[in-house]
Amino acid sequence: MKIATYNVNGVNGRLPRMLEWLAETSPDIVCLQELKTDDTKFPARAIEEAGYGAIWHGQRSHHGVAILAKGEKPNEIRRGLPGDAGDTQARYLEAEVKGLVVASIYLPNGNPQPGAKFDYKLAWFERLIAHAETLRNQGRPVVLAGDFNVVPTNADIYNAWAWRWDAVMQPETREAYQRLLAQGWIDSTRHLHPAERIYTFWVNAQAFDRNAGFRMDFLLISPDLEPGLEAAEVDSAYRGRDKPSDHAPTWIALAD
């Protein structure tokens, strides 16, 4: 089973690239982030014609997450994280699909920091940590997939010094990510590629040409899935195609 996460940076504007990628790589489950459209304009028909059922949690011009499944519609469990009834940003969607619990996550960027946006990022991260612990305690196979807007270590970015003031690099952000992993979640990419320079995001085309990137898109799996983890890769070539997202699709392969 192939499970992918893809920050599309505008699902309608990147639709040709996304459909091309679906046709060429045929993932079984896809988590999308940064839809940048409200629910009424999500391209459900085009996705259905590509062979995928979908659920989505959209927001006009900002944020937005979706989960796609080949040949079936995911069974929605939750939209939005618990812990703040006043939070209206569309950043979390959870579903049961193909025997797994899968969450599509778009963690806040947090810039500029310090400030209100960084405070919101950290508070949202705390809510994610709390909910993730609940999921772990249920004893079901779970995949947390998405753009976490954190660079975990200096090995996950081309030049840590140049971005040292960015919210994705701050000690508080990194510490929150490590506390999430401490619950037992496995960072699939690092599990299979512990020392390799791997990036999932490039700020512009020039950065992509130089491979000056960041690793911020993750597929975290519950420990029961680790024995079946066969591959963890990035489809970086799609970042270099016409009118791409600034992120590349990132995926894992699990034994059935």
C-alpha cells in the first residue's frame, strides 16, 4: 500500500500537476494540504474521474486539507483538532481508510516570530500532541501525514544558519516535534534514511535547481506499522515541472 502526502499550494491552480502525479504514481491514499479553496470549489469530480474518492475540509484562499483514496471514499472521523472550539482554520482532517486511521495535517507556519502567529503555532502543536496521544492509545494502525512546518534538525535543511530566525527552526518548534515522536511515532523517512540529505520543500525554482531545500513533510506511523515499512521516498521531480507546488509529493510503501 502506497500512502502519500502532498502540499499542493492551491488545489485548483495545481490540478494538472496533481492529476498527472496521480496517474503516473498511483498512490492508494493521499493526504493533501493547503487547498486554498472553500468546500464548494474543491475539484471532486476531476479527482473522482482519476479514480479516487475524497473528503475535504476547505477554507477560502487559505489552508485546507483533504484525504483521497483509490477506488473508495474515506470514512471521515474528525475535522479539526479538539481543544479549541473557536479555531476556524482548516488544518486537520482524519478518516478511516483501507484499514488505517489517517490524518491529513497542515500545521501553522508561525511566521513572523515572535508574535501571535508563532503563539498560535505552538498552541496548535500542543493540541496535536494531545490528540495524537489519544490516537496512539486506541491501539489502531495510524498514519499522521502532512506539512508539519518544522525542520527537525540541521540535517533537514540546506543551510540552517540562513533560516535560523524562521518559525520552522525555533527550539520550541523542534522540541514540540520531538515530544510528538516520543509518544512512539516513527518518522518513516528518517527511519529508512537516517543520514541522507532529503528535502520536500524548495522556496522557489532557483532553490530547487540548487537543491537548497527543507524537509518539512512527514508521514509518521504508529509502531505496529513499522515491520511493514518498505520504502519512504520523495517525488522531487514534480517540483521541477511546469507550474508546480513549492512542495514535492512524499510517500511511503507499506506491506499489505
